[in-house]
Amino acid sequence: MPRADFHRHLETLQESLLVMGSMVEKAVIHAIEALKSRDLEASRQIVAADDLIDRKRFEIEDHCIEIIATQQPMASDLRSIITLLHISVELERIGDYAEGIGKITLMMGDEPPLKPLIDIPRMADKATDMLRRSLTALVQRDVEAAKKICNDDDEVDALYDQVYRELLTFMIQDPKAIQRGTYLLWVAHDLERIADRTTNIAERVVYLVTGKMIEMNASKY
């Protein structure tokens, strides 16, 4: 019975993490939609909702501590708990980036965007797809699926480089465009970091299953 009780705790913990993952994914999607439509009220709601994501992360952390204190987990069990705890931290940071995009939209106000938003939404679509698949890999304990996320991270990096070059060209040609260009650079940077954090989640899935930490995006540095 003690083992069954432990596994129930672990399942509840993972379910809480998946709820948090859904909250974070929606935050990113809504932040980009608000940016595209220049919906300032929606952006304010995204900024305010980040407190809910933070609270969810602290709830998960408290549950991890409770399990360790009361269930006497073995080494492999402890690896599961620590993995879920680390993933919750990565999700919380992704939520912060979504909040950051919301704040950038508020700073932009009614100013027209410097260029049509094409590659930035593509970055967001790719990053949120990576996030969704990384959590699916966690549930299924799928090492190969987790490893494939690294390739998608390279695609997001390539899109970021493209956005960076285009915006820099605009700002060089027209110094009055520097502020508007900088806002979009911040958004692109936040999306690039979301993809990096998602790669970290995938690395944790590999660690959970194999017991080995593999830095899958090490080639970037």
C-alpha cells in the first residue's frame, strides 16, 4: 500500500504539472494574438494572469516537498520528483516570457508595427508546438520524441536570426524606427528563449527515463 500511495501522489503531481503546462501554452498563444491585434486589454489580462502561473508553480513545489518528507522515495522515485520540480521551474519562466510579450504590447500602444508580423507568429507556433510535444514526451516517457525537439529549437533559432537581420536593416535605414524595431526584437528574443526552455524540459524527460543528463542544444554555444 505505501508504494501505491506514493504513485498516487506522483500521478497527482504530474497532473498538476500538465495543468500548468496548458496555462503557460495558452499564455504564449494569447500574448502573440494580442500583439497581432494590438489588443491592449487582452495584454493586461495576460500580465495579470502570470500570478496564477506563479502560484501553480509554488503549489507544485510544496507538493514535491511533501512527497519527499512523507513517502520516503527511493533513488528512482526521487529522480521523478526532481524532474517534475525542474520542469515546473522551466514552465514558470516560459510564463514570464509570455507576460513579457504582453508588457511589450502595452508599451507599443497604438503605434503601427514596424513590419508585418509573419516570422514572429511562426516562431510562436513552433515554440508552443515544441512545448506541447515535450509534455507529451514526459507523459509517455518517450526519449526519442524528446530528443527530436532539439531539431525544432534550431528552426526557431534560424527564424530569430532572420527577424533580427530584417529589423536591424529597418533600424539602420530609418533611425526613427529604432524604438519600434527594438520592441519586436524583444518579442522575438522572448520566443527564442521559450524554445530554449522547452529544450530544457525535453532534456529532463531524457534524464527521467535514462538517468543521464544530455545537453541537446550544446552545439549552439
